[in-house]
Amino acid sequence: MTSVQTGIWLDYRDAYVISIADNGEVNLRHFRSDIHHQETKGGSRSDSPWGPQFSPADKTNLERDKHDEHRFFQKIIESIAPDTEEIVVFGPAEAKKGLKKAIEDIKHYKPRLCAVLPSDYLSQNEMVALMRDYFANPGQYVVHYKEE
């Protein structure tokens, strides 16, 4: 039975799941997000002076974003190969921290979360090269995942 090491690059628009098998075979999958972060628009006053002010439903937008993020993270987690032993999450946005939390919330999850690394926007070849380099030399990277 082969073991697989998986790297996940993500931001709030895209995610790339890179699986590297023991024999060196690479499988790269791309996922597009449905998350649309809404900007809160200004409210409006009533016609009467000192009247009530209408404000948009900011709480509704935040809840919608939260549920969209949860669905996106679940789609990514479901795509991880079943024989994965180690996972590294990396990317430029805060989305990597949300995925880390989603992985930690799963009880009895077999793969070990090794690191959450900051990264810039990368090409697909650069992502694969970064994952191969990380799994070959994990001590070279400063930011390692630790239980909080």
C-alpha cells in the first residue's frame, strides 16, 4: 500500500490539492470557490430629522460567507486521497487558517497536519515543486504546525 503526501494551496477564490505518491506520481486538482465577500454599503436616513437610520443586513452577509467558506472547506477535505498520511496547507490569504480549523474539528481524521505555511501566488509547477521540497526537507521551513 502506498502512502500519499498532500499539499493544499488556497485562497478564497481557488484551491489546488496536490497529492504526491511514494512512487513520485503527482495528482493536482483545482477547485473554484463560490464565496463572494459582500462589502457593506452605507445605510440611509428617514425623511424626518433625527429619524431612524436603516442599515443593511450585515449579519446576514457574514453568515452567508461563513456557510460558503464551510462548504468550500468541506469540498477540499473530501477531495483528499484516502491514503494520505501528511498534509501541508499553504497560501497567501487567511483561508488557510480556516481550513486548518476545519481539519482540526474533524474527529478521528487520519492524516497528520504537518504545517500551515505562508505562500505567494504560485504557478501549478511551483506548487508541486514547493510540496516536493517541503516533504524532502521539512526542517528547512520555519513555520511548523503546533497544537495550540
